[in-house]
Amino acid sequence: MEFSPLQKARYEYVPKLPEVLKKPVNKLTVKTGKTTRPESDADEINTLFPETFGAPLIETVEGSSDENRAPLNVGVVLSGGQAPGGHNVICGLYDALKKSHPGSKLIGFLGGPSGILENKTVEMSDTVIDEYRNTGGFDIIGSGRTKLESEVQFDICADVCRIHDITSIVIIGGDDSNTNAAVLAEYFKAKQTGISVIGVPKTIDGDLKNEYIEVSFGFDTATKTYAELIGNIERDANSAKKYWHFIKLMGRSASHICLECALQTHPNIAIISEEVEAEKQTLNDIVNSIVHTVVKRSELGKNYGIVLVPEGLIEFIPEMKLLIEEINTLLAEHEEHFKTLNTFEEQARWINKNLSKDSSYVFSSLPDNIQRQLLMDRDPHGNVQVSRIETEKLLIEMVDSRLSELKNEGKFPGKFSSQHHFFGYEGRCAFPSNFDADYCYSLGYNAYVLIASGLTGYISTIGNTAKSADQWTAGGTPVTMMMNLEKRHGKMKPVIKKALVDLEGNPFKVFKENREKWALKSDYVFPGAIQYYGPAEVCDAPTITLKLESE
Ligand code: FBP
């Protein structure tokens, strides 16, 4: 195999650990903190998770040396969308296990959670691990979106673990995967299988966070990658002065990625889905507000600009949200019948007939391609695959047609030429930034401590992350404390509460204070490519969101 010069250099990079995790691994133990409770639906969650509910917060500390730790067999699985740093979680876990006892084994399940069910495994070795240190991607063992949710599946998981003498599984995933990890942990405990389950917070979307989990891994690298590209496009727009660039940014639900990229690059417009929902804006309101800025800039002689569109926008526009909910319920309740409808025309007719009057009106007013995209397959968690809905094109079409009307009325003398972009997959497998390389390695290393301490139903947690790595803390957060009840596939289910953009939080406030200035001036900022070598303020800085949230 041929390696790029950067890949070779990154193999030599030694991830930075928090002070506590630098202590001899067999001295690391945990200190129990206060007991926990979810913020809402506590009684229902308690009934559903009698074994793991109310577990305490955990801090990783240095204890006395325990040279007699037995070897452990641990299984690891990558779940859901790729996020930079996943390989380093596995490397950190592997190194801690081997340092603790050379006879310990790390067994990777191939292709995501289905690898457990199908008993597809690979044992990690120095040769495999060394090839993946500090690299992007999830290809070391692959990932998948199979949902582990039934007791039959849980029993198979236990059987497969027994085959390999695995006594702990580490699930590296987002909110849905960590929800499943908690359900599995509860089941294993109730059945006294002796198998523990530990989660690791992954997702570029940045929406698996709370008071204790400051950030999910991958958010740092992905936003820096997109911000580099947006900065480059801003420079192009500023040079050619002829296009409005509509850039959709990944993030299935929350707008954290869009907000962070806006803070890094100062676009003319950035839509924040959570604000759209809070202000009950319609699709027309959003279009009118973009049109307003296009007209104003054109009066200043600027027929160009940058619009950032969050991927999840469509589900936050109240009329669209209702429409999608109705479609989701119809598809869940009439799955078999829907499958018998062969053409899009038949499907659209059937959907239209069964929607409420308001939703049917909204559905009919959408262009054909968007209607088609709304009817596409759901992901295994019942979510619309928003990355396949071309919101950026829908907005361009609607803005263009409104501007033509204004032109005919003599109210828009300018020009509107557009380009559309979607940045998502470009950022999910980038070489992890130093932040993500260090953070992920620490998360994996610390997961070993939670396992060795006999914990289950916890997420490995690294805190104080806005500071330099030596000041980071390590510990564990019980998954049940992050749960609430939500409607999935038409039924109420316990799930980890998604962290949406807080409209009262510092990152949004800073954006709001500046956006009018950014709209009319071309106050662009060009972050450039991620730097891996050089001064800490260039190479190790966390995201602006993390800095502002920690203030
Ligand atoms: P996770 O929540 O699994 O981390 O995935 C997030 C994400 O990258 C979203 O931003 C995006 O909408 C989705 O995955 C795309 O999924 P897929 O890779 O299946 O196309």
C-alpha cells in the first residue's frame, strides 16, 4: 500500500492525554459522585430501566496499584455515520487493555452492530492498530446502522460474546446507538450475563451532548473541514462577484454544524433550524428573508453572497414537520400496502389522500423532486434521510421565482445567479484534527477504566475540553440520565434527548449579534485547512462553539 506523506507523519503522532490518564493504567480507578435522574419522564424511564436507572456520575482517579488485574476480552463496534477519530477510540482502548494485561484481547465486530449478530469478528493486533492510528474513517472494522432492539437480538449478542469470552462491549455511536447500548446494558444486567456495555459519544452532528458530555467526537474535524471549504468559496465569490452560493451542511437534526461554520466564516446568511421552529417560520418566510438580503446586497452593487442551510431544516419548518410526521406514521402503519404501490404517481396519490387537509396542501405545493425525496426509505431508526432532500435547491428555486416577480414589478434591478453545494461526506472521514485525535484516544483509553471498574450503561466522558488536553478530566455518565420519551415509528420510546442549538446559549447569541453586519458587508473569514503541526493556537484550538459554551 502507498501512504501519503501526511498519513506517514500522522502514524508518529502521540495523542495527548489528560493528566489523570497518564498515570500507570493499573492504578486508574473510579470515584463515585452524585446519583442521577433524567430531566423528564423519570418515572417511566425508571420502570423501563430498573437495573441501571439512577446510577451515579463517575470520575476517573488515580488509586493504588493493582498488579493482579486479570486479562479482559472486550468487543468493540462502530455504529452509524462515520466521524473523524473513531480509529483513535479503538487505539486508545487497545493500548489501555494491553498495558493493563498483555493477555487482554480487543475483538472488533465487523460492519456495525450486525457484526455482533452475525458473529463477524477480527481480533485487533499491533499490526492492525498501527496502520490506523490518527487516521480518519471507520474502515478498521467498518460501521453500519443495524438497530439492536429486540430480546432475540440481545440473546444472540450474549451468545456471541460467550463464544469469544467477551465480558464487555464498547459501542461507539450517536444518540440512537447509545440508546440501544443502554437497553442492551439493562437487559444483560437483568439476565445476569456478566457482560457490560459502555458507550462512546460519536457524531459529527454535535447533538449528543449535555452538561457532562461537552462534545461528540468528529464535530471538531468535520466543522473545520467544511469551514475551510466555505472560506474558499467565500474568496471565490468575493473575487468573481457573480454567484450566490447556497451551501447545505450536514447535521441530520440540530444546526450545530451550520452555526459553528457561520461563526468560523461569517457568511451573509446562515439559517438556524431551531430558530425557524421557535419563531414558527414558514417556508415562504425563510424565502422572503433570503430575498430581502439578496435585494439589499444588490442595491449595494453586490450580486453575490453565501447562504448556509442546515441539512435538517425541512423538519423544523412547522408545516413541513407536521407533514413529515404524518408521512412517517402512514409509512409505519401501512408499510405493506405502501410497498405494493409501484410508481411514484401512485404513491403520491395515496399519501395525498391520507394526509390531513393542511399537510396535503403543503405536499401538493412542493416540487416533484422534493415530494419524491420525502417518500424515500426511512433509516432503520424511522428517520427521514434528510441528507437526500435537496433543500438548498428548493430554496434556490423559490428565491429565484420570487426575485423574478420583483423584477417584473421593477423592484429588483439586480442579477441572481446561483450555485448549490452540499458538504457532508467530505468531512466525515478527514484526518482527525489534533483535538479529535487526542479526545478520541482519551475516550477509548478511559472506556477501559470504566470496564475494569465493573461499570455498565455508562458513556465514557472527557471533560474541560475547551482547555488544553493536560487539564481535561475523565469519567463516566449514566446513559439513563440523558433519556426521555419520544415518538418513534408511531410509538413512544425511551431515547437519549437530542441536544439542539440553545437559542439562549452563547454561540447563538454571538451569531445573532453579528449576522446583520455579515449580511450586508462581505466580512468573510478564511479559516484555511486544518493544521496538524505548528503552534497550539493554530493546531489544537477547539471549536468556537465549545469555547463560547464553556464561558
Ligand atoms: P450519526 O448520527 O450516525 O453520527 O450520523 C450523522 C450523519 O452524518 C448525519 O449528519 C447525516 O444526515 C447522516 O449521518 C447521513 O447518513 P448516511 O451515512 O446513512 O447517508
